[in-house]
Amino acid sequence: MSVPSPLRYPALVLIDLQEGFFETPALARERNRLVANCNWLIAAARATSTPVINVRTVHKKDKSTWTLKMLEDDQGYLFENTKQVANLEELDIEGSVEVVKRRDSAFWNTEMLTILLRHRISSLILAGVSSETCVSATATDAFAANLEVVLACDALAAEDESFEEMTLKFLNAQYRQELRKTKEVVAALFMVGNEILK
């Protein structure tokens, strides 16, 4: 029995490509690479009529949206209406659908599933930060929702490269989520686009 293509009815999901996350030296060093590869993915998605979903983390200063860790440390971040929650200015997200989240997973208490159902999406391409936290949590919940996942591995980043490598290996081995380079994802998107046009 053949395995269905993981890019069947895909959506591109960009995770936490926000100014606040790139204030750390480790992610700041990856900024140019990430933006270049994500913009390449966005351009391919746009050319093939693939939905682009831009996920941002936003919190309230009144602590009502804070995580347990934030509450324990009594330190919040990514507050609404601050520079930190803005998308990276070089990122070309025009025409994307926005999802605002309060936790690591883009599925937790958001309209993500509704959006995917509306667009009849059955597979996700994930890009953004951080691989071992928000990307991993979103990928895990996508698996629970029976969605195929491709991780655009050179359009992802983390502060700890060894932890990132271990996380991506786990997602690949445990959930059979594919690890592909940006150029491979772009090629697959155009292949899907050509099939639809036939």
C-alpha cells in the first residue's frame, strides 16, 4: 500500500517569527537564514495557492494569559502592542492568515483547526522557532489531529542545536514527520500545484 503524499492539500505554518524571540544571540545569528528560507517558502506557497498561516505568541500584562513557568518566575514577555510581538520586519507575510496563541502549540485554545478545516488542509509545512518548544508542540498536536507534517529543517532554529537535532529526530522517528530542506519543500509544492492544474 502506497504512503499518501505529505504535501497533499498543504498549508505553510510560520511559527513565532517575532522580534522578541530573536533578541537572544543564538537566534539573532540565525535570523537572515530563517527569513530567507521562510520568504522562499512563502513565495512558493503564494504561487501555488497554498494557504500561509502566520502564528504569533502574544500575552497580556495582567498575567491572565501567562504560563505556569511565567507565573512561577513572575516574569512575562511578548506583551500585546509591543515591538517584541511584531513579526520580523523582513518577513513577507502579506495575505497570510494570522493565529494568535498563548501556549507553545498553535492548536491550544486557538482557531487553528477551524482554519484548516475551512481550507480543507490535510498536511502542514512547519517553519519558524523554536524547534524544541513551539514547533515541536505544534507538530505533536498536528499528529494527534491526523495531519501529515513536513518540517522545513533549514527554515527552523533553536537556541540549543543539540536539543533541536534530538527533537527533530524524535518527531521523524515517532510520528514519521518528514525532514526536508526548503528547496525540496518548494519543489514539492510546485509538483502539487501542477497536479491540481491537470
